[in-house]
Amino acid sequence: MTRLSDTSFTLTRRAAVAGGLAALATPFVSRMASAKADELRILTWEGYAEPDWVKPFEEKHGVKASVVYTGSVDEMFAKMQASKGADFDVVAFDTSSFKRYIDGGLIQVLDLAKIPNAANLAPAFKKVAPLMRGDKQYGLPFAWGSLPLVYDKAAFPTAPDSWSVMWDPANVQKLIALDDANNNIVLAAIVLGFKDPFNLSDDQFAQVKQKLIDQKKLLLTYYAGFDDGVSIFAQSGIKAMFSMGEPQVPSLKAKGVDAAFVIPKEGAIGWLDCWVVSAGARDVDLANAWLDACLDKKVGGFLSDKKSYGNTTDEDANKRNGFTYADKLTFLQTPENFDKRVALWNEVKAAP
């Protein structure tokens, strides 16, 4: 999966940087940790293992939480694959990664009877297709967000209700979109009404390609990163953009743009990070206890109130922070052929 945004150079979930900032030091540290029997070894994004719930967990179970933060999805997978999961007990990653982890035998089937706080999951997160293989569940949803339509309220006093504004000739040269193969293809498939935007037929690929070429003719440009998109939007009088995530709105407001975001009637792409138990977990009961602790409603409230993520357990916290649209999102899955999608995207960008 392509990361949904690059808000800064810290290792926050919304600032995952390709290339793996911690790749050199971590293998030695994690293997040293694996020699200790009184540790829970956690591989995750910054913000997902905060003292507010780590310390109570350590005290309750008489263990130390050894946390390794990752810089990218690919770095995380490489760490797990290198030891077949033996270096870590629990991991958090998004729905698009589950296929390769399950196929690689890197994570375990969950026993929900041992994770009672799974009952706290909101209805939208009870059964998420990428986490399932038949009736076996491999992950528990934890935090989420979207790639919404961001717009300038001066240009749209009434919030646009459709992605069609991104294909409206009236907005020519006043639109921008992120430069990302898979996300653009998924969005175009959603706009075209295709049932499964992650498994497209050749005919559907052709329709998506034409849809994206039609849009390209109206765009001022594609943008390469979170800050790039915000800067172009603010400096060029942009009306609307296919965004990298909700945080682009406050960044635009800081630059004087009265921006807002909306989930159009067609829906939008969503990312959903989930906790899993590693195939190499030394103490599965302890790993389950961690998942249970992370699904406490107080943790969910913290994620939304303090970290500005949608959470999966505290609907009141989601409501007071405006995260009320999870049921309108299409959460990312592994596509049928990523190389084919990259090739199509390059053809779109090369089109006149």
C-alpha cells in the first residue's frame, strides 16, 4: 500500500516515510529483546503504543513492553519476514497488507474468546473482509482515516456531494490530485460504481484509464506529498483536490484557506490499521492481552481526542471529533496486480 500521507519527517502513522528510517538499528535490538521472557515485543506506528495504556499493561502483567516503531509498510513486512515473525509478538498494519502476511504464514488466527474487548468494536468493524479467511479472523481493527475530497469553502459555499466536481470542466486548472497509482485507480473504480475496486477486469481497467485521462485534462497538476499538496492548493487558488487525508484541512487553514473535507455520496478510500498476533509470538496469551488492552474504549477515546484518528471502539469520541463516516469508506485491500496498476498510471500521466 502507498502511505496515505507524509505530514512530517517523524514516524507517525500519517508520516510513514518510504525507505525505512529505522532499518539499520532495529534488527539487532529486536533480536536482543527476543532473549527475554518477560517482554512483549511490539512492532507498530508511533502513536499506537502510548504510555497511557502501555504502563497499565506492564503493571498488570508484570512485563516490559519493548516497542519498535516502523517507517513504512515495506519495512515492517521485511522485519517480520526476516525472522518469520519470531522477533515480534504483536504488530499493527493496515488492511492492504493482510494477504501477504497470511499467505506468508507470519500471523496467527485470533481466538476472540480470549479478547473480550473485541465486543467493543463498532458495527462497521465487526467483520472486515481483508482480515478474514473463511471464518478465521487474523486481525482486530484499531485506528482509521480516509482519503476524502478537500475543497475551498469560498468556491463551494455548499459542500460538494459528489466526486464529479473533480471531473467538472467548470473547475479546469483549479483541481489537483495526489500522484499515486493504486489510490487513483481505486478512486476511479469507486466513482465508476465498480463493485470490487481491487479486482478489476480488463474492460474495467480500460474504463478506469479513460476516466483518469479525462480528469487529467482538467487538473492543474498532480502533487507528490502532503506538504506539496497543501502548498499548491494554497498558492494556486485551487477549488478541490483528491487528498491524502483529513489532516490536510488544518494545514490549509493554517495557510489562510477556508478548507473543509467531505466524503462524497459515492464513498471514499479508507485506511484501517489493525492489531495482529505474530506467528512467532512467545506468549500468545500475553499477546491477546495486549490486543484486549488496545480495544479498551479509553484507548479509542485517546486515539480520536489526542491523535486525530478515527477509532474503532469509542463511538462517542468519534462523534465529538467528526469521525462518523467509517461506513462510507472502502478500506484498502491488496489489488489484483499492482504492477499492472503502476503501468496504467504511467500511461495516464503520459497521455496528452
